Amino acid sequence: MQTIAAGASYHYRFHALSTDTLSIDFTDAVRHSHTVSGPELKQNQEGSLLIDIQPGNQVTWTPALTLRH
């Protein structure tokens, strides 16, 4: 099991091979599982995507993506 402490960051590189909607699965502090859908990522997009999980399991997605030709 992978854990990220409150207030910590996790950096991961990815490359979009196809167009699809992103989602994140996580378990909260009281061990309840959550799946939250995010933005659509198009094939060949690149850049950064900040996913912020706040108290109350509120998830915000902040993409900064460009389409690579």
C-alpha cells in the first residue's frame, strides 16, 4: 500500500497514449475508499496536473496541459 502524508506531495510522470477521462482512487483517514473523476486527457497532451485532496475528501484538479503535435 502506498501512503502520502497530509500536506505532502507525490510527483509522477505520465504520457497520454489515448484520450480518456482521468480518475483518482484513494482511501481516507477512516479507511473509506473514494473514486473521483477528473478532466479528460487527450492523446499526446503533456504538461502538469495538480490533484489536491482537501479535508472532507474534496478533490480539485488543476491541469496545465498542452497538445504536442
